[in-house]
Amino acid sequence: MLQSPSALRRCALLSGIGAAGLALLSGAAMPPAQAQAFPAKPMRMILPFPPGGPTDLLGRSIAAKLSEQVGQPVTVDNRPGAGGNLGLEVASKAPADGYTMVLSSPLISISPSLYTKLNYDPMKDLSPISLVAVIQNILIVHPSVPAKTLGDLVKIARANPGRLNYSSGGVGTTGHLAAELLNSLMKIRTVHVPYKGSGQALVGLMSGETDMLIMAAAVAAPQIAGGKVKAIALLAEKRVANLPNVPTAAESGVAGFEVPIWYGMLSPSGTPRDLINRLNAEIVKALASPDLRDKLAASGIESRTSTPEQFADFIRSEAVRYGRVIRDAGIKGE
């Protein structure tokens, strides 16, 4: 059975031993005087998705706080396209001088297995700086589905192979891969119905076009409260404050089904280590500030930070985990 260790616990426990596999350690050290003078000009933060989504909210919030801290503008540059890979590619080809960062979702760990050809190497062309945030996912179903618990849902799926379907925001999204992970863990078969974005996937579920959906808990909460969908289980280590009566998957008897949407900051490969450390320190400081932490929490985004080495190892471990799901389900990127 495919096991899925906790994203949050692993990030807290990881050491820097495996970081050499990424480009993090490739940069030469800077003279202390140069590091102290950084930054001396405006900086750029690339966001691989369009304005309006959680990546945009998170990125702009961090950029504003960093601008305040470092005394230089941190300009947000939305570069959507190729399922988010365009933004990562643009960042990978930027000068490795510390003035360009990119905010990535699990995309950086998913893409190597999902796509046969990329115009950049996620594991070699970008240097991890820090994990920055986590959004918890929840499994919801249409009210007509006769299941109150995750155990009920699994029983229905086993008794009716291929009858239940699930919507997602598209092929290779976290919601898609999480549903396939459930199929693998519980030896069931449900049918994927991809939409163009999680918003449309939610509309599809509420209209009865699909039976179930895995998406951000904060976004689903109003629809749960309004009775338009039923909450089945959180794909998290623990329950969330705004949905205290919804159990976790582990509490429902399904171990290894923890699939958060995580976000982390990276820079172009070859960025000097002193600058990586400086950027890490500024990001950790920003996310420790009560005003930013509370602002993100109000949108269902939990602040999380790490060392560069921890984030490097985390990216690699997630690549292994998602790679298994992609291969087992025979998923191909569009």
C-alpha cells in the first residue's frame, strides 16, 4: 500500500543531508560586505499562476512584507502558462543574483513525473529558499451521495467500481493526484472529470455533474455551511478551526492520506549561498509577523517556514511520492 507521510511533520524533521541533490549548494559564498549591502535595487517575485487565486494572494502578501523589511520594492510578476511551468522556467533562466524569486506550489515536485519534456529542470535549475505556507485540502461530496464518512464512501466505491466520479481543477493538480492516491490506498476505482480550474470543479460538484471533489478546505467551507456539499474528511494531520466537526482521513481509518497544498520560495540555480541565507532569514521574519500571519490565516493559509536544506529535501521526497501516484495511475500531462 502506498504510504503518504505527513507533509508538515516531514518538513519539521528533515535535515540538510540530501540537499546536494538540488542546486542549493552550487553557489559560491559571497564576501560578507556584498551580502550586507543586499538588496541594493528592486526585487522580483514570479508567480506561476494568474491573479486572483491563493498563489497570488500569498505571493503579494509576502512581497509587501518583504518590501517593508528590506527597504526595496518587491515587484510581483504573474507568469501563468503551461500549467504553472512557464513561471518556473522564467525564474530558472533569470540572473542568479538574489533579485529574482519564484513562488511554487507542489508543481515543482509533480512536473518531473507528469511531463515528458520541460524547458527547465526543476531539480537542477532552481535553488530552494524556504517553505512558506500550507493550505489544507478536504474531500467533499454532492448531497445525493449516500455517504457520511470516508469509510462509507470507500464502501460505495468498492461495491460500484467506476460508478463514482470526481471533479478536479485539471490534470496533474493536487486535487487530481489526491483522488488517485485514495484510489491506490483503498484499492477502489473512481473516474476523473477534469475542469479548467478548481472554481469550475466546485460548480460541477454542486450541480450534480460529479460526485466528489478534493479542494482547499477554506474555499469549500461556505458551501459546506450552506448545505450545498457534504464534508467527508480533511486530508490533514489535525482538524481545522473553521470546520471542527470534520474528521481527518486518519481519524476516519485511512492512514497516509494527508495531501496539503504547500508553497515554497525558490531562486535561480547558482544564487550565492549567502544570499540564499539572507532571503531565507527575511522570509522567516516576514511570516513570523503577527499581521501577515493573521492575514493569511483569515484566508485559510497556514504560515510554514523551513531552512533551505529542509525545503530541498522536502521537494525531493514529495517528487517521489507524487511520482508513484502518477505512474500507478498512468497520468500524462496535457
